[in-house]
Amino acid sequence: MNKPLILVVNDDGITAPGIRTLIQLMKELGEVVVVAPDKAQSGMGHAVTINSTLRFHKLDMGAGCEEYSCTGTPVDCVKFAVGKILKRKPDLCVSGINHGSNASINVIYSGTMSAAVEGAIEGIPSIGFSLCDYSISADFNPLKKFAKKIAENVLKNGLPNGVCLNVNFPAVAEEELKGIKICRQAKAMWTEQFDERKDPGGKTYFWLTGKFINQDKGEDTDLWALENNYVSIVPVQFDITAHTSIAAVSKWNFDLIPHAV
Amino acid sequence: MNKPLILVVNDDGITAPGIRTLIQLMKELGEVVVVAPDKAQSGMGHAVTINSTLRFHKLDMGAGCEEYSCTGTPVDCVKFAVGKILKRKPDLCVSGINHGSNASINVIYSGTMSAAVEGAIEGIPSIGFSLCDYSISADFNPLKKFAKKIAENVLKNGLPNGVCLNVNFPAVAEEELKGIKICRQAKAMWTEQFDERKDPGGKTYFWLTGKFINQDKGEDTDLWALENNYVSIVPVQFDITAHTSIAAVSKWNFDLIPHAV
């Protein structure tokens, strides 16, 4: 039997310690091909490059697998891997390990998770991994056993159509990790703040910053799991229809419009 | 009673005919403030600018309302409007009118819709409008009555928490428009193609292109509505948890991990 083919992508760039860790873990499970941005792409959401050109370079990073850097976004990397590099559809697409949380509303802004969602759109079982530590020197050792076990489960069980996994690890020592919780995305948001400065020419510019507000006290959420030293797994879908709202909106009055339904 | 406060954003840039049309329509309904990118930002998804600086400029575009251009993404525009410009939370946030379809899976890649989703995250009733015509000279006249009526309904009825609307208009004459359908997001995807070229120095570069494939024959979808000359409205949510998959994933075997749940 052939080894599983595993596509590894990320949004922190191909040299980030998080993806180097993930590559080593996935090499224990299958044949690995890496396609990752040539620079950090955090906060890129589901951006794709349609108004400018893309370049890809084959690299040898000494990891013993095929690797490519890409001038585009995490989603571009998945598209290029599927469209140009891989000879067959991979058995698994893993994204990360992100330096920083993608729990709760962060999933929406995350390049890491958008790459996993793009994998799901392509029909590939896909997982985004994130460690709740933004540091470049974050310690990925405690999560290794968990990440590998989760990937093994996806290889074995597959995932429902249109669904990928958003996995977040609390930044704690291995002996403090209590286990795994399957969760829903907590209701939370960033209240933005704009750090206003003057450039050397005296003109105003801003840095977007913000404060994270958790509005959700549920114990079935990813934020609760992480605060209580569990690994959180949220199944995520790309059908973003608010199905339960279709009936309410259907009752609206559009009757001044000819032929309205 | 005060007039409703309406925030207008887009992803095609502040000078695009689509947003100029939307500004005129919204001025009939309330006090309008415009915050829009200074250049086209199509395909930016839910990108936010966190690794570089932002600038905003107050402009007079002759529309008789407050307008600002922004160097960032559509989502940055919403955040800046809420965080720095508007004195109170707006009663409505409208995004568009996009030059091109945001129906089906396009909602995921769309800067127009990400701005509307960001509005919903901020607790503002929000609508993204798109015309299924990519041309800069697209005819927005046929949709005016419909867009205004939909905005009036949102101002009157509000929207459920966490939900915004994805409204798409078919590119047909007004007399061919059959009415409005409340729909779900059709299952469809882009199969990517990479147009490979050589630069003047002989190095390879690519343009991402693609072919749109509709895998969904349902008559309750946005694609069906648009193909049959209806305006499609899909209620969209930012909770992307695949709630129905939580039970299945919870049955997986993580038992080699100490303390696993």
C-alpha cells in the first residue's frame, strides 16, 4: 500500500518553526509535500491573488521532502499544490502550526484556517493547527503527540463533506495538557483600537490593534477548552448559509417590487 | 427622529461605479458615511492589515456625504469606521455594489462580503450587494429599486444576531427581473488553472485563473435563482462551526493520549 500523501501549508511562511515542526510530525505518517508562503501572511483570511502575478520556487530545506515557496497567500499555496504540483489529490492537508490562537472569531481572519478551508473545498480532509503562543520561539514539543494523533484519526476516519478541523493548543507544558475537547466556535470579537502615529514627514498613519472580548460563557466552546488546558477541535464548514434565518427573511415585505416572491 | 446612519464600504475601491450607485441609493434612506479602499481589493477575503501600517484620507467626491479612502482592506475599512470615524454604531452597513458575482462559494473569497460579515461581527445589520457583471461599465440601473427595498427591510426588521445578507443581482434588464428569492449558498467551486508565462528575464510566473463548477442542482440555491433571473438573498453567518459534525468527531479514538476525553 502507498504511504498517504500529505500536503503541508501555513501562513507564517516556510521557515517558521511551526511549519518545520509540522513537517517532521507528518513525515512519520506519510509522504510530505510542502507549499508555503515565502513570507509571513498572518491575517490574510481567505485572500487569493487575482490582480497580480504569482511565483513559486522549489527549495531544499533539508527536511527530506519536496518543498516550494510561493509569493502568494496561504489559499494560493493550496490551489497551486493541487493544480500544478501534486500528481494526485492528497490524502490529507495540514496547515500550521500557527504561531498564535485561531480559536473563536480568529478563525475568520486566519490564513492558516483559510488554507484548511480551501483544502476542504477541494475535497481534501484538512486540518488547521494553531498554538496559543505568538512567539517565534514558542515551544511546540508539548503538542506533538496530540497533533499526530489527530492527523492519524483524520487519515483513518476521513471528514464529512465540506468540513475541516480547527485545532488549537493551549500554551502549557505537556503534563498540564488535560486532553482533547470537540467544541463549537465561541462567540467573541476584537474591539479595534487604532494606534495613531506621525511619520517622519509629519503625516498620520495607524497600526490596527485590538482587545479580544469573549462574550460567551458556554463550556462547550473552544475558548473554554483552551482556558482549561484542553486541546480544542472545532469542526468548521465553508457553507456559511444561516439556514435557520431563511424562514424569517422569507417573511419580509417586498411587495412594492413587481413580480416579487 | 434622527435619520438612520448608514456606513457604505466596498472592495472595488472608492471610485468604482458600484459604490457610487450604492451611495446615491442609501442617501435616499439616511445619513451616509463612506469608508472604502483607495484601490481595488477584490479577492481579499477577510484579510486585515496587521503587519503594515494604514492610512486614511478624507475626500470630497461630490456626493454630499462624508467620505474616506483607506490604504487597507475592506475589513480594515469597517474597523476604522467603527473605531475612529463614526460617533455612534451605524444602523446599517452596506458593502458593494460589487462588480461581479459573490454567489455560492465566491462568498468565501469576497472582500465585499467580508466587509458585511465584519459589520455583523460588530453587531451592525449588514448587507453585501453584488451584480453578476464584472465590467467596469456594468449597468446598475435595473437593480436600484431592489437594493433600496432590501435595505429598507433590514432597517425596519433588523437581522438575527450574527447574520448578514449576501445579495446578488443577475445582469439582466429590469423588465426581465422576476423578483427576489431567499436562498442557501449553492455547492460549487473553482477548479484552478495556472496561466504560466515567462517574464522579460526568462523567469516563470503565473496568473491564477479558474473555471467555475456548479455541483448543486437544488432549486433553493443562489445560483438557481440568479440563472432564473431572480435576485438572490442568502443569510450568512460568521459562526462557521459545523455543528452537525461535532457528534461524529467526538466518537474518534484518542485513547493513546493520557487524560484524553
